[in-house]
Amino acid sequence: MHGLPLTEQVIDAVRRDPAASALPYLLPYVNVPWVEGGVAKPMDEALLADAAFPSGRPLSPSLRAWLAYDISLLERHKWFAPDGDFAPRPLDQLVGDEMGDFWGAEFAWLSGRFSECFLLPGGSDSRRILAVTDPDEEGEYPVFALDLDDLPYLGLMYPGFDVYLADTAGLLGAGERETYTDLIHHGTYGPRMRRHTAQCFAGEPCVQYPFEFAPVYKQLSPEPGQDGTRTGSRRAVPDAAESDQDVAGRERGGSGPVTPSVLSRSTSRCATTRS
């Protein structure tokens, strides 16, 4: 099941207890209710009918259905400007806002490709990011996992907002997942995942530091000094911005704010575990 039918199942489940936490694993430290105050706040029908992203790309079917039910979840994650318009951020700006400017600069070379990004709830030390790119066959946009626990990593976690919602609501039935990119092997969602990997990361499920070795880095070929990454000796990292999810991660035994002192090691991260 994909797209609108899958999203309608999520909405039906959320309606039974709209004030329930969308991220129960963060309780009791942080509560992220599906619906603020337990009363759904749908987007105005006239606004939704004409809604599109600033780039002109259409809303995905799942996002349109969710906004017709409630906007409060996405409002709390900075999706909208004060006038109600969508307020996407380039990838490096979103990463910088969430994790600190140092980390945002590491992803500047990808911000031309991912110029319309939105934060989604999820993770403790990591983040979930919807990127408005070329949609897949269901009209859906990819959802990434951003992880800085050891070294900068961005990987394809879901093929669309529809599958992200279903997994967050516990309705996906995909079994226990060990890594961010597990769904690339899923019988139902794998084909969509692989289409996004080809479009986003030159066929790879993720990019990881050192980025210079990623096929998509070579494909984009940033000009020297214009890629946002730094080579040679790595300078100390200042404290990253600490969010509620960082606090929960620390209280649960995680690392809290992501503040490694240097970026000098290389490791395989496309199979990194979820956090």
C-alpha cells in the first residue's frame, strides 16, 4: 500500500487518540503529540486547493491528505512562514539551524540539489528531513535521516511522507529495522527507494564523510573552495544547538548534543544503526 490509501490508514489511527505521542520512545522526557491539544487543525480548504511548494512542485498526495486533517504537527517543526506559506530551507541551512553552523557548512555542496527541505519529527540524536526533489511514481518525495553521532551522514530512510507516517504510527509492519536504509530491500517499498537513490545520491543509499569519495559528489563536481567542506586538518567543533530530542537522547543514555571534537576518521555509515 502506498500514497493516499496508506496515509488514510494513519489518519484513522491517529483520530482514535490524536493527543498521543508520535514519538513514544522519547517519553517521558519529551512529548511530541500527533495533534497539538488533541484537536485537529486542518488547513483551510481554499488554501490547500491551490497549495504548492515555492519551487512550483506539487504537494505529494500523502502530504495533501495530512494537511487536510491537521497542520499542527508540521507547524511545530517550522514548515510555515508567519503568513502561512511554506517555508522550506536549503539542506545546509536546516542542518545548521538544528545542529550548528559548523555542521551546516559540511552539507553546503548538496544544497543546490536539496534546496527545499523540511524538518520532520523523529530520532533522538538524529533528524528526519523531507526533501522536495523529483517525485517518485507515487508522487512522493524522499525522507532522509541525518546523523552526526560520529561523522556527517545523510541517508535515504523512507521513499515518501506516506511511508514515514506509517512507520512513525507503527503501521508499516516491516519488522525490526536495524539501519536507516533497510527499506531499500523491502519487497513493497524497495523499488521506490531505489528510484530515489538514483536521483538523489547517484545510486547510493547515502552520503557519508569524507564526502569527496561519494559518487554524487563527483557528479555534482563542486568548484574548489565552493563545496562547503573542509580538507586537511579539521578544526574543533563548537557546541551544537541542543534540541528537545537531544535532551531526550542524553537522558536515555545517548550522546545528547552532537559535539565530536574533530572530524578525522573514516567509517562506513550507510549501514548505520537508527537513533
